[in-house]
Amino acid sequence: MAGRAESVDVAAWMETKDGKTPATIVSVAHLDDDERMLVLGVLLDEVLGWVRTLSGTSHLRALVVFDEVYGYLPPHPASPPTKKPLVSLMKQARAYGVGVVLATQNPMDLDYRALSNAGTWCLGRLSTDADRERVLDGLGEHTKKSLLAKTLTKLKPRWFVMRDAKGSATSLLYPRHAISYLRGPMTQAEIRRVRGAT
């Protein structure tokens, strides 16, 4: 309903209606940078609070997807309002059946101590040596001569290296079809239309 704000009730967002899996999209495209940081910090705190009300499980209950995390999980010593709840979710949420997916095109600008909690890394083509070195450091690969380092250097467009963070499994992935037209963020009207179709 236009003009009506939704409550920040994460438990209500997760309720299944008519047998459909719920999806909640939060767009902050209309806010300036400081407002985005504040709103997303509050939202992530609410998600973390909800997670801590759950019982432990090994089954996936929910998935938090944060597209373009650049600036929201920066290296030490920076600590925006989004960093603490994101780090806590990455450390603790899996025990409650909540997964966290973070995506960025700027690996140099992420806190790799926080990302050491990631169970799986999906690495696309990295255009600079500095980006490749930062990713290798995050994965505990301290040599440029490792198989992973050589693979990242030669990775073609639309190929990905899938890596278990424990180092026990590495594989290549080539999706047959790209599902993004690289058109940019959705408008509020487009989000409402998608929500109406689900």
C-alpha cells in the first residue's frame, strides 16, 4: 500500500503465507550515504535480534543477501553501524539456520577477519594483482605460486572459483546463462510489481 511503512518485524517477514517462501526486499537507493548506513545498521541489528530468538538447527531457515557490501564491512579500524551486526551474523547465524551471502566487486575494501567466517567463497575474475592478493590472504593462501593463485590469474569472464573456506574443496563453475542484464537497481515501482507477483 503506497504511503504506508512496513514495521521492522523480522519474525513477521519470515512467516510463510499460502505455502509461498517469503522474500523481503529492502531498498535504500533513495537514501543518502549516511542515511543508508544508519537504516541498514538498525535493520541488521533487528535481524540479529530475531536470529538469537531461534533454536539451533542444521537446516536452512533463512538467507540474508547483501548485494554490494562495499563500505558496510570495511577493514579495521573503520566501524560503521553495519559492521558489528554483520560480523555477528557471519559468526553466529549459521548455528540457528540462517545463512549470509555477501557480494562485492571491491575485495580490497572488506574486513577479511570478518570474512574468515564465510563457509564458501565464490570468486569471479579479479582485475588487479592487489585484489587477487587480498583474496588469497583472506583464504590463507600466502603464496603466489599456489594452484588457486594461478587459477585466479587465468580466470575468464563468467567463470568462478568455488572454494570451501577450510580449503578442502575447490572447483570451477561456469554458468550457462547470466540472469542479470546489468541494468542497475530496481525502482520502488518495480519492487512493488515483483512483490505483487509472488
